[in-house]
Amino acid sequence: MSTDRRYNVKSKIRNDIANELRSLRAKNNITLEELSKQCNISKDAICRYENSTVSINVDNLEKILNY
């Protein structure tokens, strides 16, 4: 797989996860602060995940999904 194609796939996955996180949080009326406290993840990190600025690591994704 070419580097450009690999980047596009990674970017699409990151965007899909970001959209899903934001949607689920909104659907369940969960604030960034509440999610942050319950999952022990900084609000800034969650915001960056939801804005697709950075990729979420598996451990943090698991914490959020289990909440």
C-alpha cells in the first residue's frame, strides 16, 4: 500500500472514531468534564480525539467505550 493511501485510510479511521465519540457523548448527554473524570482522561485529550487532531490509543478508546 502506498504511503498516501495508508495516510488516507488512517485519517478516515481517525475521523470516523472522532465522529462516533462526539455523537455518542452528545446522544447520552455526557459532558467532556464528566467523561474525563469517569475515564481518567484529560478533557483536552478527549477534545483532541473528537476533533480528530490526534489518534486515540487503544487503552483510552477502551476506557471510553466501557463507560
